[in-house]
Amino acid sequence: MINFLKYTKIYFCLSALIIGIGAVALFSYGFKFSIDFTGGSVVEYSAKQAIETNQIEKAFKNQKTKAATVERSVSGSYIIRSTPINERQEASIREDVKKAAHLKELTLLRFETVGPSLGAETVRKTIIASLVAVLGILIYVSLTFRKFSYGIAAVIALIHDLLVLVGVYALVTHFFGAEIDSLFITAVLTTMSFSVHDTIVVFDKIREYRRTSALSIEILANKALTETMVRSVNNSLTIVLMLIPLVILGTDMIRFFAAALLIGTISGTYSSPFIATPLLVWIEKRREKS
């Protein structure tokens, strides 16, 4: 049996460091929100020749609209975010850019428009969905193990994973241009599910041992971690090995979605044995003393 809980302070300090760096990144750089949240239009063009930014901006200005940002993606395409435009305006803009840049062909890869009201509704629904999920997990784990301490430990570990994901993704946003979009929210909710899944496996082992042994919960928790660690790591590796090629080879949209899932998977695998379990042991020992 390995004494994993011997290094609890190191686990907590490491988590605090990562969350702290993420918090600094979040407040320093902020997030880049997609039109799913802000409203507006996103147009993506592909051309064989280089296009000047001012040529694109002028084409939008001719349609009495404004290109808020013009970016060159990793794949070489041009991504433009603007105030809302319709299909007729987009077609005119494309023709203007072709003439200004002397292009034979300008391919439209993406054209999306979302109104500001829909963006606000998306934000509201996202917050509600996250709170409902956290509350549901707290109730489910508490009822399953018939102790509120199990639910509290699981939810704190879940919040830990969310903070890690949000903080690290702020760095990805700053250095690689990732956006907060509907796929990121999907990754957040998936991370919540994965985090609790691994935690329940460990908690179930602890509950099983406590039914048949009078040993302290700390010893039983170490025994449970020793038996489940290899299974948890192997389970996570199958996901990680699938996500890494998507991060490296995927398109911008898929790449950042896979990156968010990768961060969440690693954090969830770490938090179950090294955050949730030590917290449960601490809460239970406090309860026994009182």
C-alpha cells in the first residue's frame, strides 16, 4: 500500500499554484468571447495570395458595417469579426476584397451571424446549466454514499477542476487565440462529469472498506487509492492519447475544443485522488473529533 496522503500539502500547494497562475492570466488577459456570446458576424475567407488588413476593413466599411478584428489563422485563412451582416452584404464584401487584392478566387469557409439578444441568452443558460449540474452532483453523491461529506468533497474537487480549466484556457486564449464558445461550454460540462466519475470510483472503494474494517479512514483511503490509481490513469490515458492528435492536427475550432477537454481530463484525473480524497479524509476526521 502506498501512502499517497502523506503528500497532501504538496498536492494542495501545486493546485494553488496552478489556479493562481490561471487567475493572474484571467485578470491580465481576459477571454476572447465568440459571437455565441457577444452577437455579431464571423466570416472566414481562404485565399492563395496574401490580403492586406486595410483591404478587408475597407470592404466592410463600404457596406456600412465595421470589421472589429481581422486575424490570420494557423491554417492561413482570414477570420473577420464584425457587427451583424446579412448574406447579401457578405457577398458584396467578398467581391470588394477580391477586386482590392486582385484575387482570382476568394473562398468563403465560414459565415455565422448571432444577434446580441441570443448571445445574452446563451450566457444565462450556461450559468443556469452549470449551477444545476453542481447542485445535482452534490445531491447525487450525498445520497449515494449517505453522507454529506462525500458530496462536499466531490463538489470542491469539481470546482478545482473548473478553476484549473478556466485559468489554463485563459493562457491558451492569450497565446493561441482561442475563444470562449459553445464548444468550450461543452468541454466544461464534460469536465464536470469526468471529474465526478473518477472521484466516485475512489469513494466507493473507501465506503466498501469502511463496512468491513475498523482501521482509520486515512489508511483505508490510501488502500483505495493504491488499488484504483492504475485503473484511473489507464482510463485517462485512452482519452488523452485521442485528444493530443486533435490538438495538434485539428482545425482551429476542433483544436481548441480538444485542448479544453485535454486540460479538463488531466485535471480531473489529478483531482480525484489528490484533492477529493484528502478533503474527504480531512472532513471525516474533523467530524469524528467533534
